[in-house]
Amino acid sequence: MRPLIVSALMVLCGSAALADFEICNETSNEAFASIGYKDGEDWVSEGWWTLQPDECAIAVVGDLKNRYYYVRAESKTGNWTGDYSFCYINDPYTIRGDENCTSRGYKTGGFFEVDTGNSLDWTQNLTD
């Protein structure tokens, strides 16, 4: 009986769901997504994830540490932007800091705010 209980506990503990920030493309067009967030005292922006229609990508792996995250996404038919500025470039990137973007060789662009409500995981859908 004891081996059965131990095996059951191992299965339960080993199948714990991972908490992540996931971005899903709910459109009929290819989309490209990036994310901004606070990491300690620094602001960080990262991108790009290429998302085919009905495809998702994990932008932040593990339990979310912030309530607010910021997303910028682009496609041939439209963009998802907002009022919060972060540095970015067209190539894959990770940029620390959100100031003096142009003088550091980056673009400045708007990201929209996502309030996760202090959830440990979040899925942000991009829709038409």
C-alpha cells in the first residue's frame, strides 16, 4: 500500500501547472508580440515572439512577480499599442531601461497595460 501512496504523491507533485505570462494570437493573421515589465529596480522590454493564428507563446516563464505587464504587438492588419513607452528594436531583443531609447540606438513605442490582478499566471489574447 505504501508504494502506491508514494507513487500517487509523486504524480500529483510532478504535474503541478506552471505559472507564466502567455500571449495568444486569436486573429487570422501572423502577429509579432513583445512585453515590458519591472525587474527589481529596472524596466525591461523583450521581443519578438512570432505568433501564427491560434498560436501562443510564453513571454514570462514562471510565477508572475508583478501586477502590471505591458504588451506591444504588430501584424499586417493592425497593431496593439498603448500609452506606456518602452524601448524596442525590430530584431529579437532584451533591453534594460525605458529611458533615452533613441540615444541608445533603440526605437520608442507604446505598449498597452495588462493588469493581472496579482495573479501568478496570465494569458493575454490578441484579437481583431
